[in-house]
Amino acid sequence: MRRGILAAAAALSLGCGLLGASQLATADVPGGTVVRTTPVAGTPHILDGRVFAVTRVGDTVILGGSFTRVRNEGSTTEVVRNGLVALDANTGQLRTGFNPNPGTSVTSLLPAGDGTSVYVGGGFTSISGATRARVARIRVADGSVVSTFNAGTVNGNVRDMALRGGRLWIAGAFTHVAGRSQPALATLDPATGAFSPYMGLRVAGTHRGSGVTQVLKIDTTTDGSRLVAVGNFDTLQGVQNHQLLMLDTSGATAQPATFRTGYYLTPCSSAFDTYMRDVAFSGDDSFFVVTTTGAYGGSTGACDTTARFETRTASTDARPSWINHTGGDTTYGVEITPAAVYVGGHQRWQNNPFAGDRAGPGAVAREGIAALDPVNGLPLSWNPGRDKGVGVFDFLVDDRGLWVASDTTRIAGQLRSRIALLLKDGATRPTIRTPLLPNDVYTGASTAAPTGLLRRRYDGAVAGTVQDPPDGGLDWSTVRGAFMVNGWLYLGRSDGSFTRRTFTGSTYGTAQAVDTSDRIVRLAAWHDEIAVMTGMFLDDNRVYFTLAGDPTLYYRYFTPESGVVGAQRYVASTGVSGLDLRQARGMFLAGSQVYVATTTGDLVRVGWERGGPSGRLVPGTAATVSGPVRDGRTWGGRAMFLFQSTSGGGA
């Protein structure tokens, strides 16, 4: 569904640039626009079963699933449509001349690339009156079969498809294609349907040791060099690639990629032959996201999670860049835009690693559908809600917005039976820019006199004289960490509170509690950490901080747009030679350098390397750049931050 509509997705412009590993290594986190939270009127009602697949060819949207009855919005007339239905992409009205009637479930749809036809995959053996075993190509205008395409007998359900590099990939529960042994994943000629030997690798084994080997979902990069697959399989060419594999598809034949992971060896519930549910690449191919079911398996397991992996990781045990736990509920479909990772299932919460089937510390309510921050996986504030049912089985991005295909009838409280469209022009969040030098460095004094807040100009080499700006009536002696984002000043205090307010350099807005992650169950560990912090800064939507008497630089995910703080704490660095983080008394990030004030009044500069799961202090780069001995300047104050205006610039 995703790859057949990339041109339209690009036109949608759901964000300000594409986000991937390459941009994780830069100073800025791109902003973007999410879709609306209220569905558009006019889409038809699918009256039974499930919608498993949605795609678009020209001005026609095609739905596939297990349904049998549909009706137009505003009409009481029911129309019989078994497994396939077409509608006008702009009005939502049913295309009356389209009725292929496969007679059983359709699980996959894919534009054929000619603007007039679509590939159909499922469990059928006939369609539009023609014999076609589980994969066919039909015309969008009237549902008739394209007779020149015939894959012969595929002896098991086709669950997903992809068209890339002049090859049609099919994935499913089959063992043979056109009489040839090629289990679970195969390639066909997209024009004729003839078996293609390009995919000759063997996918084998099962997650639980029995049953039929299956590939449930696949996706390909836009450059055609990689394919990722999830399912119940265990090995690829005899090498363990448990439930997730990646192929290098850049050469004359498909080959195993350098990427492998053991993350999905987690057993999860015995009720599932596989707990994998969906996979999707980002638009710039730099990362992909996997969704799972499986029941609650603790804060470190892969069960009931959404996880991001970097595409070009060369490892025999690649680990996720981030993991979002629901706390025991399934996420099914996933779709990635520059602005968000959309997931839909029967989840009740996000950011919920510490409790099963209940809200734990840090949990955020997101019923049935959510938009996650692509950088760290935390939920954005976007929250239409939907009747949970089993889940969202497919998403489609086109030039109108986001189509949501499911098994339930209500989204955002409105009746939209099993298919809904959320228009593209929702809320926009700005790019987050890392402050740079030269700039004004603000420091909260350890006492209230003369104002408790000091300012000095600093360019990385020369520190100006101390100025005395208005303190806003704040007791800066109780501040334990601070940073600025786009005109907002974030403060952590000795009482464990975390607040934000606007700050212009001279005037202050009203304090707002940053407590989104505490509204269900208080994230007590985070507030305990705030009370004893010795410094704090933000980078790549991660809050980095040090604690009193501790030589470690820690971080938690943090999304300013929603105010959600990550439930789990991670280690970024254990310090570097020349800087003992137990002596930290304030810190700030400027470009690719971290500046740390120490108990001796010195300012130490350390190189900062971005990328991967977190940033890190670069060994061998610590240097004292200012201080009482070096230049007669004294630094210190846990409330240390660089100014950043609403436009993301410095002072």
C-alpha cells in the first residue's frame, strides 16, 4: 500500500523535510504537520467484516478485506461487495461498475504502476469470473481481470506485495509458486505474472517450531536496494533471522543484507504463531518501524511494542533506536510520514513499559490510534481516538490525507464504518533548533541576590561581563536544570517539578506544568531525578542530565510538542577524561559541543557526537575554556541555558 503511492505522499507534504539517521546527526529536529483529528464526511460505510487493505489508483480508492456489504454515506441502500470495493477518492461515493467478487478475503492491494490496474492478493481462487489463485491483476475501471497477467497456482494465502525494480514481490503462507518451491517470499514478472528466480533465498522455520512458514508484511526502500519482511519464520538461508529479515536487493539476485537482529527472539505469549504485525520504511529509506502483539512481556521485551531500526546498520544483532511499549496491547498497522509515525491497534496507552494491562508510570492514553514522534517514539499530542476492536490493518497516505482501514465503526467519536479519511492540514509543530554560539548564557545564581539570574555573552572563546537581567520573581536557587526550545524556558526544580514558560530575555510568561506523562500515573522516578539534578540540556528530543554525586550522563526521551517524558531512563555516557561529571554545576549544548560548569568555577568544553539511540561525549576532547585561573571568569549554577528565540535563533 505504502510504496505504490509515494508520489502522492510526497505531494502531501506532511512535514518539513524527511527525517532519518542522517538528520539525527545534525543540530535540528525537523517539524511537520500531522493530519486532522476529525475525519472528513462522505466516505462509505463498510457494514461487516474487516478492511485489511487500502490503496489508490488515479482518482479511485480500492478497499480489500473480509466484508460483504457496503453503503454510501447518507444512503440506506446496501450494496453487496465481497472482499473488494472501489470508491471515488474525492467524493467517497461507490464506483458501481466495480465488482470483481473474489468471494473470499483480500489481504493486499498494490497499484500496478500503469495508472489503470491494481494487483490483488489474498486467499481467493477466482476473481471477476476468471481462475486466479491468490494473486491477480484487475482493471480499476470495471474490475475485469488483466488476462495477460497469470501467476499460475500460488498454494497459500498472499498476505502482502511490493513492486520495485521491475519485480513484483509476493509474501504469504505459500510453499510453491507456479509449481516451483519458493516458500513465503517470491518474485514474479509484474507484466506476465511468470515466476522470477530473482528471489531464490530460502525462508524457513517458524517462531514456535510448528506450522507453515509465513511472511506477513514486507516493505521496500524507494531506491530499491533493501526489502524488509516480518512473519513467523526463523531462518534465511539457514541463518537465524527470527521473525524479521532484510534483503539486499541492489544486485542481480536477492541476497541477505548485513542487517540482522535478535530482538524478536523474545518468546511473548504462546497464543501467537508470530507476534509481528507490520513494518514500514521511512520516506527517505533511512529507518523502518515494526509493530507487534504478544501480551505484556516486561519493560525490555519486544511484545506489544513499536520499534524503530536504522536501515543501514551493519550488525548481526542490531538493536532498536527507540521502543514504545503499550503495556500489553497490540499495535497493528504502521505508516511513516515526515511528521509522525502513525500506529493503529487496540492499544489503550503509549509510553507504558512498566505495567501490563493497566496504566503504569508515564503512560499516556491513546486509544486505538496514535501519532508517534519519529525521533524518539513518544506520542505526539494528536489524539482522535477510535473504537479499538482488533485494530487498524492498513494506512494510506495520498494527496488528501491519511486513510485509516480497520474493523471498527467510530473514530474521533464519529461514525466512519471501517474506513476513514483524515485530511492533511492538521496541527503543525516547528523545527527544533539547537542553539549556537555566540549567544547569551544565562545562569541561575545559588542565592537570590542580586536577582538570582545572571547573563553573559559568550562566543566559545571570550566570555563577556556578567549582566543582571530581570529574574521574573523566580527563586533561581531552587532550579536544578534548565534549557530553552523555540522561546520556551523549561525548568526543573528541587521540589521535583518540571515546568515551562515563555521567555524573551526580559519578560516571562505564566508557568505551565509539563505533566502530560503524569496524568494517569505519576512518573515518580523522573521527578525524583529532577530534584537532585546538577545540569540539563536537550538534544534530538532527548533530555540529558547529570545527578548529584553521580559520574553518569543520563537521558530520557522528551517531545516538547506533547510534553511527554519517556518512562525509561538510559545511559548516554559515563564521563570522559578531563571531566568528572560529579563536579557538574550546570551545562548547555551549543552546536557540536557540550559546555559544563564545575564546582571550581571552570567551564569545560567537550565534543558532542549525535546519532544512533543517543548522543555521547567524545573521549579525548575535554578542555577548560574559561574559569577563574584561565580568564578571571567564574561559572556555576545548575540553571544554565543558552537563549533561544521563538524562531529558534539565539540572542
